[in-house]
Amino acid sequence: MAIGPDTKGVYTIAPTPFEADGKIDWASLDSMVDFYERCGVDGMTILGIMGEAPKLDAGESLEIVKRIVARTRLPVIVGVSAPGFAAMRSLARASMEVGAQGVMIAPPPALRTDDQIVTYFRNASEAVGEDVPFVLQDYPLTLSVVMTPAVIRRIVTDNPACIMLKHEDWPGLEKISALRGFQKDGLLRPLSILTGNGGLFLDFEMGRGADGAMTGYAFPDMLVEMVKLSAAGERDKAHDLFDAHLPYLRYEQQPGVGLAVRKYVMMKRGAIASDAQRKPGSALSAAARQEVDYLLMRLESRVRDQASRQRN
């Protein structure tokens, strides 16, 4: 299954499982892939920010790509962002050779002007190879690079290999509307838009024209169901499902501890064996774990009540 400008659905952002001593947990990598498949996701994006990619060496990164691609029939997108183009090209070409469907590229924080941003992505596409489909990652909250809709249009126009936008600006609803407006006016070619930010605004992003989600929320099965409901025009049901998850989703979205929360819940759901992060990384206190457990208990109750009401 190839990714392209018409790609829709949920592409989960996968963490990298580690053992307590910081070694990669290969068995958990396998069980995590199986978990995502059971949740019904449409694809996986690996070695992103949530995947702790900067903490991996080049050999580890490629071995993770090989392991996941060999484990699943789902399309796999590989984060290849790097300080230099040589490392970016090496991982991108090697990943495509073993079966990845595309790569994701984020802008380095040093970029400031529109021309700098546009030039960077032109050079990045040339570096990885213009035959390699790439996802443009727009994440100004973490990367501090602000890309206006007009800049994104220039990047997409300049680079035929740019087939998807990972949209996680905040606030960003108007940006989605602006990009879809460009397309309606014939000023932008078709472009898949999948949104991030832990799914925190997915309830309205779908209504603005998003094609789905590309994020690392610990309940990808909820994202899958919500995207399906939204696409089917079941707006109230989609919002009811989102509202049931919102208290926990908000907690998971806290800067600095979000990955620790996600890994803890994925551990509790049986996807991975440990919530360990490779150093430097954060960990949940006993009090935080109790809070998450409480939120999960309430989430389960809300979802059960909703299902009961729908049956009746």
C-alpha cells in the first residue's frame, strides 16, 4: 500500500520501547506493532520525536526500520530529520530499500525566514532523492519554525515528492481551512493532511478538511473510530467519543511528561513491557501514576456508558 496525496486515516506515531537499562526492547517492538494492527491503524510513522530518535545511533535506527517493516504489512513512514543532509540521505535511502513507503522531514530550529524554510526543504528533497515521497512536519510549538499556509504551498509546489503534511500547529484550524481553500481555488495540488498534537483538536480538524491523524495518542483505536465517524458524517457520535477521552487526552498532552504518560498507558494496555525511556528522559511519579490510573478508570466507565446508550 503506497502513501500519496490521497492518503487518509490514522498513521500512529510509534514510540521506541526500551528496557530499564536503555537497551532497545526488541520483543516489545514486535508486540507494539501487533497492538497497532489490532487497533486498526492505517499506517505507522516511526523514529519521530515521540520515538526518541535523537537518542538512537544510525545502526539502531536502521535496525528498527528493518524490524518493523518485516513485521507488518502496514505502510511505514520513517522520520529522517537530522542536523546534516548526509545522515538524512543515508537513513532515507536505506529505509526505502528495505520497504518503507516514505520519510518524514522536520525543519531545523535555526530557520527563520520564509525563503530559508522553502530552500531547506528543496535541498532536503534533493538530498534524500526526489523519488522518495516525504511528509512535511509542521510543529512550531517544539521546533520553533513557523510555516504559514503560503510557505507550505510554496514547499509543496516546489517539491513533487511532498505528498503529505503532518499538521500540528496550535492554533491551527485556520491553517487547514486556508490550505483547503488554496486547493479549491486551484492554487495548490492535492495534499494529504494528517494532524498531530496528540489528537487534542481532532474533533474539529476533521471538519476543517483534515484527512485523519498522525499522532501518538495511547488509544489509537479511538482515533481510528473517530476518523471513521467523522468521515461518515456522524459528527455528534464523533464528538461524544472524543469528549469521553478528553480528560485523559488533556493529561497526556502535558509538555515534558507526555511521552512518559503514553508509554505508561501503552504498558498497561499490553503493547510494551516497560515504560522506560532512554536517558535523558522523564518518568512518572507515584502520584502521577495514580492520577493516570484514575483517569483510565473513568474513561472506561464513560465509554461503557456511551455504548450502552447507543444500544438502547
